[in-house]
Amino acid sequence: MYSDVFCRVYNEFGWNYYPEAFGEQLLKWLAAHSLQPKSALDLACGTGVLCRILQAAGIRSRGMDLSEGMIAIARAESPEIPYDVADMVTYRPEMHFELVTCTGDALNHIEDLSDVGRIFENVHACLAPGGLFVFDLLHEQEISTAEPFELEFDDTITARFQITCPAQDRVHLQTQVFENGVHRFTEDIFERVHDRFAVLALLEQAGFGLVSCAHRLCDDGGEVATWYIIARKPAR
Ligand SMILES: C[S@@+](CC[C@H](N)C(=O)[O-])C[C@H]1O[C@@H](n2cnc3c(N)ncnc32)[C@H](O)[C@@H]1O
């Protein structure tokens, strides 16, 4: 999953719009609630886009991701930010953060709901009292098979993307890369559409209070095809 070649395709083809939009909305939400966290951890940070946005807003940031290729790009783009290569199902850093984020369907990459519960326990352990956990989930009603589409990298490289739903709660993104028309590479990414009520129950079990679960982080933005969930670790 997320091989080095795919990470370059991911980076070059502009999937950065999602964490950019998320970061903008999150900063607006924090400002609207007069909150200014001093530290943040972005779980499954990918190429580090959200880390850089938070860092630029004065929030000391750290990122982590399972993919060495994604973290290599993140480190090259922002050497001043610490990044870890790790599995968020078992990752439990020693330090505490006032904000933890996990975006871009990253939790939908986790097949087993009990592993999602373990991630919530890890997040709870590394959040400061009163700290916020903000994440997104695929919206179950917005999942559908889409027509394949192609993007050209340059004169020689083309990538073909195909999203299918092999089952009601599964999404399969297949990316094929062609060089001068010759197939070079295929990446298959599978996601699971989790029942949001089961996810909210796991949050509560891990000790979080729910702040909100909505189609948008703020009234004026965010993708409707997504659930945005904000949870808080009790202050004491
Ligand atoms: C669609 S990308 C989103 C990246 C980033 N959050 C963003 O919004 O641009 C999903 C990311 O989840 C990471 N990921 C998947 N499973 C993971 C796991 N168990 N632990 C850590 N990262 C994981 C992938 O490597 C990938 O970088």
C-alpha cells in the first residue's frame, strides 16, 4: 500500500487540495471557538500538507504515516517538522499534544473496527486533558462506482484511476501508470466504509466526549461526501 511510485503520483496529481481545504476549515473552526492549540499530531499525515498548514499557523506540529514514500516527501518538503514512520494502530508517542488530526479517509484505510478503537485509545493517551481529536470518515451515502479517468503526468506518463465498490461498505481505488502507452505499474487501495454510529460508540468507549459530527467543519465549506468528527478528551 502506498508504494514509492504511487506516492509520487499522489503528490504530483494534486490530491493536496483535500488537506489544504481541511486545514483552512480547521483553523477557521478553532478561531471561531477562540482556541489556539500549541501542539498538534497529524496521524496518517501523508505528504505532510496539514502539518505544514498547522505549523505555519503557529501550532508546533508532528506527523506520522505508515508509508515510507509519503514520509520521504513530507520530510523533503518540511525538514523542520518531525515525522515518524509507524502504524497508527500501535503508535503511541510519549509526548502530549493539544490537537490530534486524522484526515483524507485515513481511518477508512483501517479494515477492522476494533483497530479503529485501538487508534482512539492511542489518541486519548497522547492528548493533553481538554485536547481535541478531529478526523474525517467517508460518508456512506456518497460511495459509488465512478467512471475511470486519466491524467497526464507529462508527454510520456499517464495515470488511469478507477473507483469501484466491490461491496456496499468497500471502496477500491485502482491506479494504473502507463509510460508511452505501456503499462508499468498498478496500485490497489482498499477502503472500508465504517458505520459512523459504531465509530462514535468507540470514541465514547475510549473516553472522548463528542463535540460534533457533521457534513462540514464550518458552515461555509468542506466536502459533503465526508463526515467531520470533533471529539474532546475531558479536561480532568
Ligand atoms: C488518502 S491518504 C491521506 C493523507 C493525508 N492525511 C492527507 O489528507 O493528505 C491516506 C494515508 O493513510 C496512510 N495510512 C494508511 N493506513 C495507515 C496506518 N495503519 N497507519 C498510518 N498511516 C496509514 C497512508 O499511507 C496514506 O498516507
